Amino acid sequence: TAGWLFGRFAGLWVAVIGLGILLAIHLFYASLLAGWLEKPRLDDIPNGSGIWTQVFARLYRARRTTEQNERRLQDNEERFRRTISALPEGIVLVDLSLQIEWCNPVAEEHLGVSLTGDHGMRVTNLVRDPAFVSYMTSGRYDVPLEFRPMARPNTALEVRVIEVERTRLMVISRDITQREQVDAMRRDFIANVSHELRTPLTVVNGFMEVLLDAQHEDEATRQHHLKLMQEQAQRMSRLVEDLLTLSRLESSESSLVEEAVDVQLLLREVADEARVLSAGRHRIELKPARAFLRGNREELRSAFANLVSNAIRYTPDGGTITLAWLADEQGGGRFEVRDTGIGVAPEHIARLTERFYRVDKSRSRETGGTGLGLAIVKHVLLRHDARLDIQSEVGQGSTFAAVFPASRVGAPPTASTQAA
């Protein structure tokens, strides 16, 4: 067309100029594309015309899909990290050379490593316990490792290693201190029960053999032997009863049947039992007060009676034992048992509620103690939202107090309430 209008040469020049303009446009959009590809952002994608409109539109859709996938992956990774961080176990991700790639806060506490400060460091260079280093470098992870870190000797850890990828390992640490303590308590409990039962059984069996072999034993000796056998049998009976009581109190299936307990009447009953147990060897003083406790009467009576009997056992003849109920300013109350006994050294007080723990083992056995009384008291008070407070000084006596919150203490019912 240009050649027909302007002649052959003029038409050629017009065509060349048109192609040059078209090439310049394509070069311009190509440069925009190159610049965008260096820093591809969805909001900075260029606009074009002609075929470049389709190119930029497709790039926009592709970039939008990529950013959505990246955000989804980041969200999944963040969710995964939060989940791992919330686990009670420590998690450390290491490569095959045992260099730390990531760890959660629990692992930082267990092993003493830091995600920010120790990233890329060999975990065996940071945790230098020989058992741990040998385990991690052995390459045999079928059996977990149990050890106590040198930096935390009071903590027992169990370490497992799992291969999550061909080039990555997951080191899982778990605090098993409580489990070890429970196992130790179980072993001690079995040993203590066996020991407590062995002594009276040995006495009973010995006297039975004597009675069987003694053909001409006089009646006084025979009665003495029978009395000793009866005392040991009663001791075993008390031990079994206390064990059953403690087991019931610790059972989660044992529900607490509550009622309004008249504290004044309850303390009078406990004081009467104390006078019988003391048999006139101590002065028993009672300072009751009008109050009511919301709880199980039988369990409270057992706890209070154990505190009183404990005071009687460790108070020499002629001493004074005082039972009192005191109200506090917050509306709560406390049942106190004060004695003028031998007292307890400070290092023993924290362990008094442990099963079979005795400050003076020989004295407790002589007076018929089973070593479970204060353990029963502790569990009864826990079931009643209360706590045991112990104040004692060697040679000056002790004060054992069951402290109840205001939610458990009530005022005496009025006459109208009683009538209703």
C-alpha cells in the first residue's frame, strides 16, 4: 500500500520504520519483563498491549499461584513449628553430621542448647556427656538412652533418635525424673511393707512354735506369749487397714461424699479417743469453737485422730497436748494439735508425710505406729482443698495444723435453718 501511494522506495522506508517501532515496543516490554523478573512481585507486574497483555496476564496468574503456595507452605511450616514447640518432649533436628538445624524450647531446656546461638553446631560438641556422645555417634538408635546431664544432675532424661529423612535425624528428649521417682517410691513401698509385716509375722510364728513345743509351759508364760502374739496381730491389722484407707483416698474413683460437719462435736470425739489412747499419761486440753466444715465426716475424723495420736506417741509422759479450732481473718479455719513433745528437726519436716517415713523408727514401732498416719492426713486434706502446716523445734514440741480455706468453713446453722 505504501509503495502504491509513495512509490517503491518510499514504501520500503515506511515498512522499515514501522518494523523498527514494533521492535522498539517489544524491546521495551522485554526490558520491563527482565526488570520484573529480577524482583518478581505481584503488585509490580507491568501492563502491556497486544500479545504482551496475554504474557503479563499469564505471568500474573502464575505468580499469584506461586505466592499462594508459598504462603500455604509458610503457614504449614509455622503451624508445624508451633505444634512441635508445644510438645512436652524436646525435639532437635540434626543432619547426618549431627549439626543442629532446629530445636524447640523444651530441647533447649533439656540439653542446654540454643536455636539462635547454636544453629549449625554439632550437638555432641554442646552436650558433652560421655553417654550421650557415645550414643549419638554410634549410629545405633534401636534402644533409647537414659542418662543424667552433667549440667542438670537432678534431672533424668530419655533420648530417642528417629530418622525422618535420609539426610536428617530427629533427636527426641523426655524428662523421666518423675517416672524414676515413682519407680523408686514403688520399690521403697514394697520393701517397707514387706519389712513392716515381716517383724510381727516372725514374732507370731516364733511364739506359735514355742507354744506347740512347750508341753508343760505354765499358764502365766502361756498368757504372756498369747498377749504378745495378739499385739503383733493387731499391729498387722492396723497396717492393712491404713494401707486400704490410703489406697481408697488416692483412688480417683473414690468420690467425696460431703456434709456439714459440726467441728465442736468432732473435736470432742477426737479428744475422748486421745484420752483413751494416752491412758492418763498426758494432759489433754480441748479448745473447741462453734464452726461447721463442708466435707466427709469420717475422713476428717480419721485425719484429726491421726494428728492427735501422732502427738501422743512423740510426747513423753506428763506432757500436754492441746486440740484447738481457730478461725482466720479470711474466713477459713485451722485445726491445731500442739504438744510439748520431743519435736522434729527441720531436715525431717518436709518428708514427714511420706509413707513409712519415721524420725524415730524404734519409738514409732514401740507405740504401735504404722508410718502411714501423716500420709493419710495429707491425702484427706488434699481432698478437702486444705493443707498441712507443721511447726516444730527439737526439744520444744510441735504444732500440726490442718488449714482449711473459707470455701470449706461455714457458720453454725441458724434456728430457722434447723427447723426447715
